[in-house]
Amino acid sequence: MTGYPDAPHGSHVLRAATDGHSQVYQAGGNQIIVDYSVRQSEPPFPGLGLEWASPESVRTPLVAPMSSPLRDRLEVREALLKAIADPATAENGLHVVHGMAGSGKTALSQTVFDEAVVRHGVVGLWVNASDRSSFRSGMLAVAHDRGASQQEVDAAREGRRADADFVWHYLHSSPEPWLLVLDNADDPSVFGHGAWLRSSSRGIVLITTRLRDAAVWRRAARHRLDVLDVSYAVDVLRDLVVSTEDTAKLELLARRVGGHPLALSLAGNYLGRQLLEPVPVDEYLKRLDADPSLLDRGAEPGEQELRRLISSTWQISLDTLTEQGIPEATTLLRLLSCFGAAPLPVGVLSPTGLEDTGLPHAVPPLTGERANVALEGLETHTLVSLIKADGGTERAAVPSVQAHPLLLETVASRIPVDQRALLLESAAALLQRLLSTGSGRYVDPHTLRLFTPHASALLKHAAAHRADAATASALAVVRDLRDQSYVRGDYATTRALADDAAHVTDGQETAEALTDRHERGRVLTALGQFTEAATVHRSTLEARETLLGAEHEDTLDSTHALGISLYGLGRWAEDERFMRRAADGRALVLGTTDPDTIDSRGRLAEAIGQQQRWDEARQLAAENLTVSERALGDDHPHTLLSRIALAWVLAGTGELEESAAHTRTTLEGSERVLGKDHPRTLAARQRLADVLSRLGRWAQALEAAQAVRAVRQQVLGPEHPHTLSIEIVLTRILRSTERIAEAQELAARTLESCVRVLGDDHPDTLACRTEYEAALAASAGTPFARSRVVDQEDGKP
């Protein structure tokens, strides 16, 4: 190893007899100091009870050369170098760099150390502070370096002189300014009660540690290291001989490991060392998904240092917590690894809830009484962070706990086999306890948003490990959240949860599994993916007919849902056939006043109207609304659906004023019952925009159409069929108010999307083409003969 020119030589360097050899470990994201095997035949001072071994040097960071230049960390480097350049005027002479395992604390310190020595001419001093013996011997060597005699060092070593005072005397009187790095100070007890940590006008002390806080350095300036941004993470990977890969793939890998510096180093080293058969990044990602321990294969051959192995680096902190009398921290971290990487509201970890699970019988036991101590320990060692998750615009922030995804993944993979089922079942019980609601009651939307990723992650963990009881409980939670999300109109969340449930029960021919397929088809329809939805519903219908019978309630649900998806495809004759079967079957099985029967009859009226049988559609829609009002009440969601169906039919028959009245009533009720941005409320507002435009009330129509478009673009996206449908209405309004250029531009863009999303022959595409041609004619000042085009879909879910 290369030293610095002014490093001490000869008799001025403390020596110790050793057997064995030192080993140097390297980590691109976190440099690890030398591990020494040292033995003496007799303690030099028996009363002290400490072994004595001097480090080889305190002038050189005893770490391997960095495999990649330090990336990011610019603000921290600037702040440290500013203090180092003039310690006499620095605001603080004691600095602590802290962060999770593998976050690059040592790498940062090594870089700052080198820059300080080369650029600022300070004396660089490096001490291993991982244990008391190494720290004390290193500090005495520092005193010797700063001018203490061998006799003085021996006196301090043997306890005949106050060692901390002795060392700091020589640091304070150093003729040259210095930087003292105390590396890997993860156990504050090595510093005694703080006597070893002092400030000096002659230099700066820099401590690296995993601990977020410790009493002995609370007066220090603290600098937290987090993960690397994607751009810097990609640079690290390129440094490690994977530069032939394109940036997009490297970004995927960087995101997969969460920008964790040690993980990036291990992944890059592995990819860069595959000389005989290079492994592409996408293949590496597949292997990593199947086996997270693949990361450790990027370590140097024969590597045994826990800090260098991603699968075990966290264990150092857990072992320390166990030694400090907090073994529960291990079980708590294992429990957290059963959930997702998103912020987890701490309410799920309530002491009462923990006591009602099997966690008090885990190994080590986790009781409600000790949960707070365990969580505090995990936070102190930077294994988790306590944060305030966004609670929504009308709620206070939610206290939550969060850990790095890679930490959770590796901890989960190392859960003992005999503990896994207990932990998964306990996690499921905690979620069920917190999210349990009575019939017809729902958790608030922000709670839904916060717990959805955790329910999904728990289900995946339980299913992957074939923990049947935990899988059943987690599946119940996911299904409940899925159904609640659909009712609230949060279709993106519903889709994710529906996919999770359907994946777990795929291949099962049970009523519950078929319901999972059915719910997946329903949300596909809501998202405008009508072709895929129709395929799902058709296969589910056939399976339900075989398993349950043609007149079973679930079978009729599939018949109804298939009709809706066919309506979205503009296949109204087929829609009528299935919707009539659903309406008649539900009337027979459930009764004519059942909400589901009323829903099917209203949608049947729409299918009939789309085929220009307006009188038949009007009679059915009017009768259905009367039944719904009497049976369910004016504000029931199915009454609102029945009324908007009648309003749509009335517009088709030319009864525009009556249509507008029913539409306004529906809109007001939907805003009151469902919320102003619910998909059904937006459908009612679109219907109002359409009928107002036909009545020539352009300003009101424009305002309504623009409001619907804004929400749908944000929530559904610019090419969702429902977004396109309101843009067709808006095009007509713009053209009719002489805003021809805007109408033409919007019609052209919408038509292109309609063709791509819906196809050339879809009714909405035909309607949009008509509006585009009308806008072109208006722009050219030529007459336009409008053909009869059926009104486009209002965007009703």
C-alpha cells in the first residue's frame, strides 16, 4: 500500500508483533478498513485487561483503493473541506457522517481525506473506531505521530497517564493542521463518556457511523448519506466496466437496487468480471429477481467480511442491538420485511395489536411492551427511518416507518424457515385488524392509498413461500381493498390489486378464484381496455356457467359485465343480448327491485337506444327509474345510474329540456353521494355538456366539458376512451362558438388517438372523424352535410 511522503518512518512508528497477515477489503460504495489478526504472549499491562496492537499507519486510510470515483455527495464534501481548510474559524470542529450500511460513508471520508492532504496540505490521520481496542491503540499512535515520545505513549497505554488528555494535548499542540478520521464508529461506547471527542483549532474530527444519533456526538455537525440518484448510480455502473450497456438498462439496474452504493458496486463488479460469458444487464436483473443473494457474488473471491456482503451487512447492526439488550429489533425488522418498501403507518405496529399475534412467541420474542424500544433501536442504527407520510390535503401527515427496499428484500430472504409462517401470519393479522370494516363501510381513501402497497407485498411474500394461512388472510385484505378502490373510482389502484389477487388464484376453478378474474375484467373495462376485458369476462362467464350454473348470481354478474365491455367496443347488438339475459335473470333470481336488476335494465335501455330504437329505450328507461326511486330512493347510486340513462335516451329522442333537467339532478346527486371527481359524476357532467351544447348554451357547455377533460386527463390519461369522448364533445363546442382553429387542432389530435386506441370503425372514431371534417369545412368556409352519427359514449363506468 502506498503511503504519503510525510508519513512517519523508523523508530517514530509504534510496532507490535503479529502472527497472520492483515487483509484489505474493498467496497465501491463503502470502504471497509483493514481487519487484523494480532496476538501477544502476555498483556503489556495485566491490570488494564486490553490487548495492544498498533496500526500499520495512521497517515493512510487502511482501505483498498476505490473501484469507482465518489459520485454525488458534493454538498457534504464542500462543507467538510471548507472546515478543514481553516479549522480555527470553522463553526464546528466535530463532524459526523452517518447513514445506512453500505451508503458510502468510508468512501466519502477517504475522498475528503485525500483531497485535504493534497489540496490543503493538512496532516491526514486515520483511525479504526470499530472497537475500543483498535480505537485506543490508533489514537495513541496519533499522539506518537504528533510528537509524543515512546515513553509517554507507554505510560498512557499502561494506564499511568490519562490517555484521552494525553492524545488531545498533542493534537492541540500540533504544528501542522490535521484531519482526524474515526472510521466505522458504530459503537459509541468506544469513546467512553465523550472524553475522546473534542474540538481543536488545529484540526477537524470526522466520524463515520451507521448511528443516526448518539449522546457523545450530539454537539457535532451531522451529515446524512442517502442512496444515490439514478444518474450518479449509472455513472458508478459505467465505472465498473459495464459501459457497453445502454443507459436505459443501467437505469433499470440502478433503480432495482435502489441506488444503494454497496449494491451498485457489487452488481457492477459482477457484471464487469464475467470474462468468458458476459451477462447482459437485463439477464442479470432476471437472475436477481429470482435470487437476491446474487449481489454477493460481486464481492471479491473468498470475501468473509460481513460489511462487504449485502445479504449480511445489516446483521452487524442487529448483532449490536442484541448486545445492547434489544434482540426484539431483529424480529421487528423481519416483520417489516413482510410488508412493502413504501412508508408503513406506525399504527399497524400498535402494542395491543402486536400482543394479539404470534409475535410474542417468535425468536427472539417481540412483545407490545418492547416494540417501541425495538423501533427506536432500528432507527438509531439507520436501519429504518421515521417519517411523516402525506395524509392528503385534509389530513395531518401520518407517522410512518420506512426502510430501504434492498434491506427489506435481503432481510426477508434470510428469515429462518421455522419463523417465516409466524411472521407472515402476524403481518396479515395486523393489517386485518387495522383495516377491518363493517358491511357497507369503507376505509378513507388516504388509508387505502397508504396500505395498498403493503397488502400487495404481503400477499406476494406469503404466496411465494406457500404460507397458506398467511396467504388466505392477505388475500382477504387485498380483495377488500380492491373492491373499495373500485367503488371509489380509483381504477389504477384497483387494477394493481386485482392483478395481484388473480395471479395468486390463477388456475383455480373455485367460486372465489372466478370472482378474482371477474373483478379484474371489471377494472379493465373501467380503464377503457374493452377488448381485453371482453375476453376475460367471456372466459369467466363460461367457467361460471360450468361451475355454478346459468342462473347463479355470479354467472349473471359475468353476463352483465360482458355486456358493458361490448358496449365500450360499440358492439351494441351483442351488448343487448347479454344485458337482456342479465336483466331477465336478475329479475328472476334477485327480484325486480334489486339494485343489480335495476342496473342491468338501465344499461339495456342504452344498448337499445344506440340501435336507434328510441321509443322502446325511452319506455324501459322511464319505467326503470320509477322502480329505482321507489325501491332505493332518489340518491341511491343505482337510481343515479337509472336517471342518467333516461337523460341520455331523452336526448336521443330530442326531448332536450327534459334531458337537461334529469342530467342536472343526476349531477347534483352524484356530487353529493360520490364526490365531484368520481367517474360517474364526470359522466353526468359530460352528458350535461353535450345536452347544453345541443340547446345552444355554449358558455355553460364549454365550462362543463373543459372541467371533465381536465380531470380525466389527469386521472385516466390523455388516450383513455373516456378522455377521447369528452374531447369529441369539446371539439363540437369549439367549432360551434367560432373557435375553428382550436376545434380543428383538437379534432385532428383526438382522431389520431381514436384510430390508434379504438380502431377505424369504432363509433367514437366515426363521430370524431365527422367533427374533424366539419372543422375543416368551417375553416374553408364551405357547407358541411352532417351524416347521422350516434352519440359517443359518455364515459360511464
